[in-house]
Amino acid sequence: MRVAVLGASGSWHSRRLIGALSDRGHEVLAIPATRLRSIVDAGGDVHVLGPDDAVLDELDLLIVRGLPRGSLEQVIFRMDALHVLGDLGVRCVNTPRAIERTVDKSWASALLSRAGVPTPPTIVCERYDDAMQAFAELGGDVVVKPLFGAMGNGIVRVEDRDVAHRVFRALELERTVYYVQRTLAPAGRRDVRILVVAGEVAGAMERVSDSWRANIARGARPRAVAPSEDERALAIAAAAAIEADVAGVDLLIGPDGEAFVLEVNGIPGWQALQSVCDRDLTELVVMACEELTMA
């Protein structure tokens, strides 16, 4: 197959994917997301090009490994290009629609809840007064997150009304959207990341932290864990609700064993998970992509 990996070619994940794909006999291109070009030619044909005028609509498979931050126009254009490639018959993993759903926390929360997947009570709004009301309605102990964000960046826990006032006023100056979520069982809870690949659990780890935040990028430590059947089913259901072929599903598990899906990542990393997992996760992802492309 002719395959491209979209993202920083020097990253751990891109290098592993490119190596695994090449070892399995595929022709592989590395495409930086900032080098996409969408063209409507004189004959009315639509193409998406990459570096050196590589015609990406001739690909069999595009694995989306990274979409960098940028202006609203830049982000929308990159997603538009993925949609065009999908319409032209290129199998994208994940699909642009799944990526859009996971990037937008508000949309993802709504989809999870509508699918019957337990997720924390959440209020999303634009006005300061509504945010303060949300703080009260959610019990006066909330986590405030950027609508678009990853790796724990920009997340604040607020437990005091005066602090909420200052945080929400500061965010008001940024013309932000308030994504306010009830804090769940901060004492004794467990944070588990499960990698779901093509509807199956590929691996899982517990993220151990001295803080209420348990992001590996924020210093949490990975520890191998065997999820229960209920936890596995919950992760698979969450990925299905978002329609993600490859997903990192974050579970919060309280002291009583009750589990909630906190987030679904549509461009998940597995470097930390690989460090505590015996299975070759990159190989599993590549094999799943092959099967999805041939389906």
C-alpha cells in the first residue's frame, strides 16, 4: 500500500510507525501537517498535495499522527484537507470526523452521554455569570478546562468561590468558552488510560501522580494495569461513541469502583504505555490500519 504518516517525522510515534510500515513492505511518506495544499485545477479536479508535489489523494491510507496548534483558519484548513482526502477515497485513521469529535471536549462529552457512557457532569457556557452559576450547580469543586487542549495544559481545579470569580474573570478577557466539570472523588481515585484499537483493548496503564492531575506530560508515572471486564467494555463503548478507530480512553475510577470516561483522545500517544506493555503497540496499530483499509 501507499501510506503517509501525517505529523512531525522526527517524533517517537512517527518514527515507529514509519519503521513498522516499511518493514511490512509499504511505501511510506512522512507529511508535515503544515505542508498540505488543496488544489482545484483548470479541469475542475480536486487534489491534496504534500511536499515535493506528492499527490496525497493517490494514497491508500493516511495515519494522522499530529496536528499542530495554529490559527483558527490553519486548523480548519488542515481538517478540510483531511475531509477532502476521505471523500476522494483515502482511508484516514482516525477519520477527520472522529478527530473533530475528540478535539472538541464539549461535543465529545455530549456524544458520550447520549451513548450511555458515564462521564462527569459538565456545563459549557460563554458568559461569566453562567460560569459562576455552573460552579455552584456542580458543587463548588470543579475542573475548568480549555475546550481544545491536551496533555493537561490550561486545566485548573477551583474549590473556592472567590478563586472561581478571579479565574472566570481572567478567562472572560480571553473571550473563552467555559468548560466546567465536577471534580470526581479526588481522594482514592485511580486514573487509567486504555488504548483501544479497532474495537479491541490493546493495552492499559494506570497513571500515578502526587497531584490531582495525572497526565504523563505533567510528571505522572505509568504503571501496568489489567483493566476489569467492565472497564474494558467502557473504554470500547467510548471509542465507538466517538467512532474512533484508534483511541486513548481516560477513565477515572473512584474508591468504590465506579468508573467514568473523562476523555477520549483521537490522536493518542502510546509511548508511556509501551514502556509498561509487553505487546508491540505500534505493530498492533499498523495491522489494524491495514485491515481497515482493506475492509
